[in-house]
Amino acid sequence: MNPKLKSEQLDRLFEAILTLSSVDECYDFFEDLCTVSELKAFPQRFQVAELLNEGRVYNEIVRTTGASTATISRVGRALNFGTNGYKTIIDKMKEAE
């Protein structure tokens, strides 16, 4: 976790998110919280992370997701040098399947 981001307000937001118990509740909350552009960007980034984690190449990811190479590069940096947030979620989702 980046200590520069840590705040009581962000903790409160994350605690609120953790209370959501269904996909429908997530839709309702995130539609109120985020812009349409943000809601489209988040799943694209996550799909890019899944594909990079599978070892897919940039050209294939661009074709599959429509993401820019800059987005793919940013997600790749997070996968390789970040806090393992993407990897944690990807692993948990694989376990749940």
C-alpha cells in the first residue's frame, strides 16, 4: 500500500465497498460513485491484467480489449512492480471457479 494514499476517507470508502454483498449492489453503488468512463475503464484494465497474467502479448491484448498500449504498459508495470493487488484478485477468482 502506498502510504501517500492512506487516509481515513479512503479507508471508509473501502469499508463501504466491503459491505456490498451482490453484483447488483456493486452496480448500484459504483454507478452512483463513478462516471461512465471510469466504469468502462476499470473492467478493461482488469481484463488486461488477466491477459498479461496469462502471458498474452500486447498485440493480442489490443485486439481483444481495445486498450491502448499505454494502458497495457501501465497495467503490466502494476503486475510486475506493484503491490500485487491484481495478482491477489486474479488468484482468488481462479480459486473460486
